[in-house]
Amino acid sequence: MAYGIIGKKVGMTQVFTDDGTRHPITVIQAGPCVVLQKKTKEHDGYNALQLGFDSKPTQWKSKNEGGKKGAGVRRRNSVTRPLAGHLAKANKGAFHHIKEFRMDDVEGFEVGHEIDASDFTPGDILKVTGTSKGKGFQGVVKRWGMSGGPTTHGSRSHRVPGSIGCCATPSRTFKNKKLPGQTGNGQVTMRNLFLMSVDEENRLLFVRGAVPGPNNGVVYVQKIKL
């Protein structure tokens, strides 16, 4: 049984249980992922599976195949030669996303084996890693939740950070000061998420709670060992 898989966030919905409790649900398309490499403790020092997700063509067609003059020729290889040789072992083509998941035991898995939602069961406790939504350059009020300055009585300090350092000593601003800057667009991991149900036919996981990232964003789903 696999402990990790690559997927895409489909969106959010809600599910009502028999007692009438409403649960917020994030739908994740889990796989199918192909085992590209099998690492063992004897050979590599640890047990892990390297998975590939979201197939892509290994070659591109030429733009001027129709005989049009000046159409130009596109780059034919979508992967480098070393990576192409690595992917050739699984003989499943190339992939947009490759991720390694550590495991206690890799017995039963072989290169080329496919992993999908059927490897998960309702009741599993998961942790999901994704890239949060980028919100661009933001001020301290939106980025850090600061209250800002007064809005009346002639104040000109509304949404600014205010004083950020000392005077002559130490004559500088300390590192890690909460200041304006890029917000979001970072790796976020949500832990202890409960797997409500699994749709094996459509390769869907119904996870209770919120998952980082926008819809169609790539996420890494892993089981938490209790």
C-alpha cells in the first residue's frame, strides 16, 4: 500500500453525515501515478518510491510539417537526454511532475506500476502539501494582519508599518521584521486531514478540510502513520 501520491485539487464541496453534520470537503484527483524508480535501504540507504504524474509528450511536432514556408521548427525533445534515459526504465513516457515518497517497505512495487486512489481507504489520516495562492506584493495590514494607524483626527498614518527600528543603537532594522512583501506563493502543508470517502472509478479523494492552492493546483498527499 502506497503512503503517498501526486494529485490535483479539483475544488471544494460539502458532505452531510447521517446525524446532519455538515463537513467541508476538498476533492482531490489522485493519480494515476507511475513508479519511475524504486529505492531500497540496501542499495540507496532508505526505502522510497519515485512517482510520475501528468503525462506529457516526449517529442514535439514540427510547425512546418504542412509545408508552409517560414513556419519554423519547434524543439523536438520535451525532456533532457539524461531524464529521458531515466524515464525509459518505466516505459510510460514523460511526466510534468516527479516526486519521491519515503516508505517503510517497498515490497510489492515495481518500476512501471501504477498507483491511484484505490491505494487509500476512508478513515486514513492525511497530510497534504501544495503551493498557496500568490497574492502579489502586499502591505503589512493584509500580509501580517496589523491594525494600522488612526483614521481620523488628522492622522496621516493609516496602513503603514510605523517605526521599524531603534535610533543610534543598533542603527539598523533587525532581520525577520514583519514588513510589506510578497504574500502567498509558498509551500504549505496541512496535517491531520481526515479522508471521508474514496471514488475509485473517478480516482477522487474526498478530504475533510481545506487544502492549499488554487483549483487544478498540484498537491502531494501522504498518509500519516498512527
